Amino acid sequence: MAQIEIPEMWRQTVCAILATEGTGTLIRWTIDAENRYKAGSGFAWKYEVYEAIRDFLSASAATGCPIDLDNPPGETYEFLFPFQNRRFYGKILLRNDRKRIVVFSAHLAQFTNLSCE
């Protein structure tokens, strides 16, 4: 399977949540995601990567791969995006209430293809 265009509704909703910069309330990071982000970003503030992800997801042809996760319930996509002039890997779950997200990954990409390629 190849990458698909990430659905516009998912992208718009995730971008709106990221724009709140509500880490800890609307935006939850896994411990692994937070540690890998800190290691690869030179300890950039989280709001800095939120902007880069929003820029990528706001593009009309943002592509990625749907991911099946059992817990928590929601809709998840993985994608590659530019940040700090490097290629980063993102994996974000939009919870079923469509008001909160979980960041599973936002770190330097360690591979060239996503799981669906």
C-alpha cells in the first residue's frame, strides 16, 4: 500500500488542537515520544514542533499512513514532515471525542519509508 492523502477533517481538527498549545490538557505526549523529541530537537520547545506539524498538515496534499492502534480509541496517522531543516517522523492519534490528541512520535526520522510503503 502507498501513502494516502490524510483526510482534511482529521488534519483541520488536529491543527486546531495543536494551535491551542494545550500540552497536558488537550495534547498528551507519550513518555517515549517526549524523550525522543528532546533527544532529536536540541530541546526545542514543544510549541515549535506544533507549528511545523500544523504547516505540514495544512498543505492541501499532506500524505501519510493510517495506523491501527487498540488503545486509546481514535484515528491515527503517521507522516514525515520537515522541522529544523531535518526530516521528522510524526504519529498522532485524534481521540474519538475529536477534542484531544495523543502524540506518539515527533522525532528525527530513522527510516525513509512509512509503514504502509
